[in-house]
Amino acid sequence: MRDILAVMEVDEETSGIAPVSLEVLGCGRLLSQGTGGTLCAALIGNSLQQQADEIAKYTDKVYVIDHILLKDFNPELYVYALEKVCERANPSYIILAHTWKGADVAPRLSARLRVPLTTDCIGLELDPTTGLLRRRKQVYGGAVVATFIYEDFPQLVTLRPKVWEKVKEARKDKGEIIHLDLKIDESLSKLKIIKRIKEENVKLADADAIVAGGRGVGGAEGFKELEKLKAVLEKLFSKVEIGASRPPVDKGWVSPSRQVGLTGEKVSPTLYIAVGISGATQHVVGMDKSKIIVAINNDPNAYIFSIADIGVVGDYKEIFPHFIKGLEEFL
Amino acid sequence: MKSLNIIVCVKQVPSPEAPPSVVEIDSKELQVRVRGLPPEINPLDGTALEAALQLKEAHGGKITVLSVGDRLSEGVLRKVLAAGADELITVQGEELNDLDSYATALVLQRAVEKIGKYDLILTGKQSADWNSEQTGLILAELLKVPAVNSVKKIEILDEEALLTTVRSGGYDVVKAPLPLLVTVTSELGELRYVPLTALKKAREKPIKIWKIEDLQLDLSKLGKRKVVDLLKPKLERVCTLIEGRTPEEKGKNLAIKLHEALRTLSSK
């Protein structure tokens, strides 16, 4: 009983396997090497033939539950299906990605399986004698990293995206694809999703450069200045996004999907430019893995300068035009 | 619409705005302590209470606040009564120190069942200390009521609720029957300002204190979180401050420095 179940996600835009799921598989592969167990995947959704073939390249077994009612994510139906996969696969380890879907499903699964769950893990270490996972997680707004264990099996965790190596090598042969026929009807869920509203599709986690604004940007107008810097950076990077700390989101200057931090998106781009951000711990831990951090702030004592590589003290509105011009000269 | 019976689950947490310098690790007890700052109501649970207050204003009804823990501060929790909650019930005891999400949800389940009737349970999506994002959803499963996660807007129609949930890349509008559990996000708004006079007045309001024995619950058989290590990560980097007398010089020097840094990075 040492098998691993990696729970896959289908990207709603591309219908392909979500990139984060390759990280879950990467972690799963490492675990299976450690335990000697098989690596299984759970694939739940609708019209999944192609995706199942893709996943089978990396796993020993793929459990597929394919149903029209699973097309749009409904956590009650999804957890029902996942519970059935768990019954069949009987894994000792269950790994999900800590995405909005994973965060909605994993606690429900925890209650149904009656095992504790650790969410948003940034590290896992297998104890080879006990088989227990030492789980590493940021707590207290990121000021502390805690390592702890639970003795209950299956060991249930969600992984923070972008922290784990994606699975690389495909197998020589293909894993087995197992279709579970499940009776799913609407009576299984009391929730009815009546509308899906698409906002601007921000994928902060995929950006390789982020220009982020905080309270010090001053308002929605200020974010237009940030757009100008973004436009120049787009000539240097393949994907640039506008991000924000919590105050601009709470004040409604930008959409919540742009929030970087422990309660928002965790990012690790090549370049992170923090404008008018003071550097509250809960923001910092969402971006401190960025390769180069630039901070621009009026207040020379702002904590953001302690965690930045390059800092400028001053009014961003005055500095930006010259900064942009300077960057253009290098193009 | 009938009036609403709302239960709000609230956690007392160490001050979430505490800078890293006052967060200390007791390596003997393996506990985190925050020096010099009083604990607070978890901000998102405050948001849940604010949502409850607004629903009560619109529909009438009763708000019961429920909190579980060890060393709960009356002063901190009374704020919920001052803000307008009708009743405050705490479940207290040493064995409730540092409970994880699952154990907390079990205690809450028993307490909710003891309270009896309710239409809506509201709580924050996550707490500011362990940040686990699970207690609400587990509680709903244990109570066998539907749960909607990550909600930024709540509307109550007769026996149903219309919830707007925050998801990656947009919003969902979800319809769910009552009774129902909802976890809320910060977009719903902070807990209203509570004036000092209201705080003083709230001192006269009673707080119900329940013990774990009152709930016929044995936590000893439950799997426990065993902390093996606590570490304060080093977030700090060596920051090169850009020199310059004018914004023009600073902007130009920043571009040069950044270009340099990017080149060093790509040559690695």
C-alpha cells in the first residue's frame, strides 16, 4: 500500500492538461520512486480521451471519470467522483494542486476520507521507514515556515503551484487507462451553477515579468502608468502582467485576479517590479521567489527594500518616464 | 422572506499585521509567539460577521458568533457583540490549543448541533495564522449541508441563496438551498468600525462558555499535527539602492542596473 494518486486538472481555456498538473505528476513521480508504489492519476471532467493519453505517458495508471455533468466544475460532483477514484485506487498518498479548484475539493475529500489535509505545501519529504510525509508550509503570513507530520493514511496534501519541478521524462510504454463508469446525476449536488462570468483572463503565475502596484500607486489612474512600463517590458519578456498587493484590490482599483500574496496568487517571475508597495509579509511571501525584485517607493524605510535586489527611493510618476526611456535604449 | 438564523464562526489569531521582527519561535515548545501585539479576530471572519450584519439588517434575524480555542481573550471577542452580534458562544479548554482544521471543524460541528437551528453558517475562507483554507468546508461536510467556497456576494431569496464566488479568471453565480455554509473572501468588505462606546456597552452582554465535555467529544483519538520544525525564513536580500539627484538620473540608472542584472541572470 504505497501507491500515489495525483489529481489532474484540465485547463478550461485550452482543454489541455493544466501545466500545474505536470508539477503534481513531478512530485508524484519522486514519491513513487521513494515508496516503490505505482503512480496513478485521477482525471475527472468531460471528453478526456486526448488528455488521458497524454497523462498515460507519465503514469502507471490513469483513472478517468468522463461525464457531461463534470464539464463545468461543480465541487460537489467533482469530490463525489474523486472519492470513487480513491475507493478504487486505494492510494496511500493523494496529491492535488493548490488552485481554486484544488482548494475547493481537497477539504471536502479530507472530511469524506476522514484524514487530515495539509494545503499549499512548499515542501514534502518522505520518511522512508514510516512512509510519512514531512510537510512544509508557510504560516503566520509567511513569517514562519512550519514542518510537520500526520500519521494518518492516506496522506493528503495540496501543492503550491510553481514550486515543484514538472514531470520530465515520459515512460517508454504507456500507462494503463481505466475508465470508471459512474452514475452521475444532478441529484448528487445541491449547488446549481447558473452563470459563469469571465473577467479579464489574468494568468499571473505564467508571467515572466510582473509590474505590481500597491497603495502608493494612488488609484486606478496610477495603474495606467504601470501599463506604460508593461508595454516596454513586453519587448523584453514573452509575458508581462500587471499585479497588485491587497489594498488596490480591496479599494477596487484592480480586479482581485491581479492580487499577489498569500491570499492571492503566488508568483515567481524572472522580474518583479514593486511600485508603491510597502512589503507586508503576506504580500512578500507571494513574490519572494522572483529572480530579480525591483522596488520603487517614496518611503526609504519601507520593508520592501529589505527584500528587493534593486531599490529606488522616489515618486514613481516622476521616475517612470526616464526609466522607460532608459529601457528603450537597450532594445 | 422569513428572518435568518446565522452562525458566524470566528477564530482568534495573532495580529496578522505583525512585522516579521516580532514573530518569535519557541523552539522548545515548538510554538509561534507574537511579541507585544494583542490577538485579533481573523480578518476574513470579521468579513463574515460584516456579511451577517448586513443580511440581518435586510432580513431580520439572529446572529450567533461561535469561537473555539484555548486562552481566548474576552476583550478581543467581545468586539463581535459590540459590532451587533446577538450572542457569543465560546468553546474553551487547554485541549483546544493549536487545533488543526479537522479537529476545529469537529468541535464546531458539535457546537453548531448544540445550538440547533440555523439557516446560514458564515466564516472566512482562511485564517491568517495557519492559512489552511479548510475548516469551513470540512464543517459543512460534517454537518451534511452544502457549502460554497470563496464568496464575494450573498443574496438571500426565500429558501435559497444566490452566491457570487471568486474563481480563477472570473466569477461564478451559484444557487444553493438553505441551510448552507458559505466561506467569504475579502471583497465582501471589512468588519465595520466599532466605536468605543459600543465596546463598553458590550461588556455587560453575557458570553456563553462551553467546555469540550459539554459537547461529548473525545479529541484524543484524532490524528494530531506533530510539528517537527519551525523556521523563520530569511526573506531579506542585499538591495542595491539606485543613486541619483533627480528623477531623470534615477530612472536612467535604474534602467542600466536592471539591464545589467538581467544580463547576469541570462548568462548563468
